Amino acid sequence: MTFSEKLSELQRESGLTDEELARALKVTVITVRRWKGGKLPNVPNAVALAEHFGVSLNALGLFEEQK
């Protein structure tokens, strides 16, 4: 599962709108929508997302196994 898919799933499960998530993370709604569109967050935002949802960075789908 990609980062954007996992983010959308976590957001859906938590019942947060894009606006609510953006406010909680102190980013713009555009930033949240870019993440959901496939852009990866920077490290501080990735950590904030993981902490907000109570998951690891790995669980966010940010790291893929190298083949």
C-alpha cells in the first residue's frame, strides 16, 4: 500500500476532513491534498502524521523494501 493510500485510509478511519487534518498538523489543506495525490511529506511532517495517527513511519507506507 502506498503512502497516499495509507494516509487516505487512516484519515477515513479517523473521520477527519482534509481541513481538520491540515489544522491538526499545522499545514495547509493543499499540502494534505498533495500528500493524498502522491507527494511524500518531509521528515518533520511524516513524524507529525505518524504521531497523530499513532502509527510508525513504516506503517504509513513511507518505506518500501528494496529488491
